[in-house]
Amino acid sequence: MPTLDAATLTFGPTVLRVAERDGLGLVIAGEQGVDGMSHYLDPILDSAVQREAFFSLVEREGMVVCKNLLMDEAPYKRVGGKRTHGRISQGEYFHHDGCSTPEKPRMLEIRCPPQRVVRSMLTTTAWFPEVVIAMLKELPSDLRRAGELERWCSTVEAGETPEEDWDVIQGVVNRTVRLLPPERTRGYFQQVDYHLDGYLEPWTMGESRFMANGASRSVQHRRACHPPWRPGTPNGHLLKRWPAEELPPPVTS
């Protein structure tokens, strides 16, 4: 693992500045001694040993935020999805990434590239299954009568763990709140966001967020609008990739 102290993170010869933060995530402010953006992650990802150390750090911290980072954006895919008043999009629900594949990608990188328009929509990231526990605790009383929801809510409020799989429980809660008027569902998820000790910070250009996605201890994320977004308001876009699966093989020597 890299050497980490209160202010720096060292990967071999690369020394990075770490920002102070409470809660989920480790925030790298940039390369020590460099003003502005740089390619400080390239030598780390190009080395087999350092890449694995970085990926292990992401899994340990849940998320590593890299600010002031220059990256080759050709391999990335544009993040899709739109926010509308008429319905809730899939990206507004908490989720892991790549769930359509038999095995979840090890981690997800979401990037805010330098662009003309700032990214105003936030992205909430929080530990799983703490996300589901918060969803149950914030579920309105009039929705708890459906199926097993009342039992699950009582179980987590007592500090206990339900017998059922967390993915199954989350699916039931999502299907329940999906029946609500869209703005009420958005208000519900906003309360869940505030209940969590997660990461809910504005995007900055040249920033990448690496999230543990396929490990036994992982995070989930969702597109969030705090404050509410008005249709037609310009909004910067995001890019994504699955680094563990999509990066070219590193140098082994």
C-alpha cells in the first residue's frame, strides 16, 4: 500500500497532496509542488505494482477523489441519462455499476472533464449496504405496509440485520417509491442523501472519482439534484470507465 500521512500520499516517487476530510472518501488535491492540473495518476496506473496499490486503496476507502487531474479521455464513455419532471430516471436511484454483467466491475471511475459549462448536478456516493439501511429508515410510514417492508424497517431501526439479501430489499424499496409522484420520490431520496455519511460535493473540472464497485465492501452512487434543477439549465457532462477491466495491461518490470 502507498504511504499515507495527514497531508500527503506517496506512490513510489510520486507524492500527492491529500485534502482534509471527514466521512467517506479520500480526496487527492493534486501533485505536490505542482500548481494546476497534471498527469499525476499516469505513472501510478502504468505500473503493475502501483496500479494494484491504488486499486486496493480505492477498495479500502470506498472512494478516492482525484482533483486537478489530466487524463486521456479517449477511452471513456459519456454518462447518459436526463433529469425530467415527468419521471425518475434510473441514474437517480442508488446503484452499483455494470450490473447487467455476470460479475460487477471491480471499480468505477466517473470523470468531470474540462468543459465550457460547469457540472451543477451532484452525485451522491455512500457505503453499501448503509444506503439500503438509510432507505428503510427514511421510508414514509404510509409506504411501509407493502409486503415485508414493515418488518425490514423495524429490523434496521432495532439495529439488527434482515435475513434477506440487501439487493433484494433495495429492489423492493425502489419499486415501492417508483409508484409515487416523481417529485415526492426525489424528495425521499434527498432525505436519504442527508441521512448518509456519504460524499455529496460539487464536481470540479478535471476531477475523477474512483469508486469500489465489485468488492465485498463497496459503495453505491446516484445522480442528485441539490438544489432542484430547472429544465433547460445548461449542465456539464460526465464520463466513465471501468479501470480494472478497461485499462491496457500495466508495465510489469
